[in-house]
Amino acid sequence: MYYFLFLVVVLTPVSASGFFRAKTCLTASEHLERLSANARSNTVECLDDTVGKALYWKTNILTYKLHSRGLSRFPGEEGRLRVIDEIRRSFEPWMGTDCGSVRFQFDGLTTSFGHKKNRINWIGFYDEEVWPYSTQVVAVTTLTTLTGDNAIIDADIEINSRDNVIGFDGAASDYDLRNLLTHEIGHFIGLDHSGVFDATMELQTDPGQIKKRDLDPDDVAGLCEIFPADFVSVQDDGCCSTLPAKKHGTGWVLFAFLAIIAIRRRV
Ligand SMILES: [Zn+2]
């Protein structure tokens, strides 16, 4: 059995381009495919005969907020404006392709750390609070859907600035903010990790790395599958008539924790 699976993996092209959509769950063969592409995923394996569905947004105009406590290394209003500008620049590559159609808009500050019901997409730094994930993780994006649905209703990006130095200029000792965020924004739109080494959606990073600031053709291919030029938004009234609360259960699903991993160099 294992030999058979191995042959299937070897003889079957892993992926035409390498990118992977974030999905509700992965089948065993999809897990195997991703392992063979050296692309780790946090998506859980499908239960029973469930078929995983790709996560998607109903609109291609997405807003985001910055958590009001900002990044303490860059204090005051001047520092905040600098952070906001770096964040804005991190979204630009995803809006600058010939084939894609997504647009991002900065929508001010928020004090919320909620992942689900508020439907506020936010970016936050953990300077003082305890980082709730592994210290080997520099950044996490959490996508939320309604139970039983695969439409993303909320995406939040958290940066581990407590255990790591976050910078703007690609210094060898810093984790470059644009490098981190451009990757996390790929998760924001619904991409999982890619098996392409040079892709922005490749999951590992080091201090000083800046190559993820710019998109690889593999990332662009993923973007343009999710948000093609002829993308049509689906109306979402956000309320009562379309919420399948009773039909699908009562909850909100914190769908995936998709992280960029720090590989720490021991000098
Ligand atoms: Zn990641």
C-alpha cells in the first residue's frame, strides 16, 4: 500500500504552480501531496468522507484595522504612522498584479482582540501581553468562518513582537515587518503555505529576510485564482436571513492558525 502511494506521488505532478488554497479540511491524499511538496499545513484532516472546501471571501474589497497599542519600538503618533505606512506597503504587492482584483483599505484603529463575532479584520503586535502561541512562531493569521461554511468572515494577523525584534529596514537582527506581513496577507486572502521555496507563501523565515516582500509568480497564481479579474462579489447582509446558525450549528469556527515560523540561528 505504501509503495503504491509513493509511486502515485512520484508519477503525479504535485501541483501545476505550487500554491495551495486554505481549505476546510484536507483529505489524506492532499496531506501527502503537500508533504511531498515540502509545504506544511495547519489545516486538519477531513473526518469521514467529508470533502474539503477552499476558503473564500464573498467580496474583493477588504478592510483592516491596526490595534491601537501599536508597536512599542516605534512609539508615539510618529511611530504609529510609520507602522501604518509599512502595513499599507505590505498590502500593495497583492493589489499590484495584472490578473488579480482584490483591494484593501485601512479602516483606522481598534481596541478589539476578538477573532470572530466582530468581523473586524485587525493587525496587532504583542509587545507586553503573553504570546499565546509557540515562541518559534513570529506571526499568526486566524481565519474565521461560520460553522459548516467556507466563506471567510474575519481575518486577524498577530505579530510576536514580544520574543522578536520587528524592524522596517531589513536589518540582519530584525524580523522585517513587510516580509512578515506580506506572507500573512496571503493567508488573509485564503492561501495556505506553498511548496515553492522562493514563494512568499513558503512558511519559514529568518531575521534579515526580505524576499517575501515581493510576490513570486506562484503567489500571484494563487491570488488570481481566489480573486480573478472578473471576480463578482456575493452580497452578504451579515445578518439574520443568511446566517445558517440553526441549520449548521451554533458557532463560529476559528478556522486555521496559519503561521510563519522563525528558524532561529544560534551564533
Ligand atoms: Zn504562514
